[in-house]
Amino acid sequence: MQSQRMSFMFPTLMRQPFKVLYPLLLLTLFASLWIGPRSAVQATMAQTPILSCNTGVFSDTARRGDISLADDRSVLRARIVDVDFDLLAQSTGPQGSPSGAGAFVLLNLFRDTCYTAVLEHAAGEPPTKFTWMGRVKGVPGSQVTLVVENAVMAASITVPGRVFQVRYLGNGVHAVVEIDQRAFPPD
């Protein structure tokens, strides 16, 4: 009687268990990969090996600029840096190339925050005056915009949930800044 009741409740499962269980197993696998325990950015960064956050476009400096960030409440954290403009200009592709698309550069923003930026378009005259536009490798919805003129850079790096800027402080010194988005009014 018990087996007849089970057979009535789950007729396909009792006669052909793999016909039902196999699709459920696949669905569970894809759902776990889709949702995952981490955010999309963390998952991507875990899959993208980075040798070190100590190398890249930015390097620490003891020099100080003329502009202070102390009163800017939108700044979560800041790092005072020198910019390797030659390395950045090389990533735009050969001079006279259409755009250098596909080139990349390591943006070592903080010791714990590095991104590989992939060039989508460059314009201007590297190394003195150019715009570098692209995205963060493997991070959907990211955007990287770097503007350089005569050894002065302004930049915005956006990944889901985080915004970074590079600001010029004077005296050849720049600051990499993580922005506190809560400091701005909601949209």
C-alpha cells in the first residue's frame, strides 16, 4: 500500500528518477553559480589573478600637494601618489593607431584594491595629452575614464557599489580617492 501511494504521488520519479533528478541537479548547480556567496565584483576579482597591488600606474610618495582633502566629507579614504604617465601612455597603443583598444593597465588604487583596466578607446596625443576610456576586466557595469594633460590626471573608476577618483593636488602630486556615495543625496 505504501509503495502504491508513493507511486501515485511521484509517478515519474518512481519510474524514471534521472528524468526528474538530473534537471533539478543542473538547476541547482546553475543557481549556485549565478547567486554565489560573493558579489559579482568579488567573484571576478577572485578569478582574476593579480600579482601585486604594489605595481601599476600609481606609486606612494612622501611629497605633498597644495590641496588638502581633510575637509572633503565624500572621501572614505585617500592615497597620495605619483603617476607613471609613461606606463599609461604606452597602454594607449602605438602613436597613430586608431584607438589602442584591447590594451590594458593595472590600476593599483590601494594596497587592497587593484583592477585591470581594459582600454576600449583612446584619443589625443600620448604621452602629454590624451583620454583613456575603458572598463574593468570581467566586471559588468564598470567604467574607467582617465584624462591626462601635461602630467596632470583626472580619473574616475566605477565598479558596482564603489567609486574611485584620481585628483590632482598640485606640485606633481595626485590622490587616489574612494568616494563615500552615502555623502550624496539619493537619486
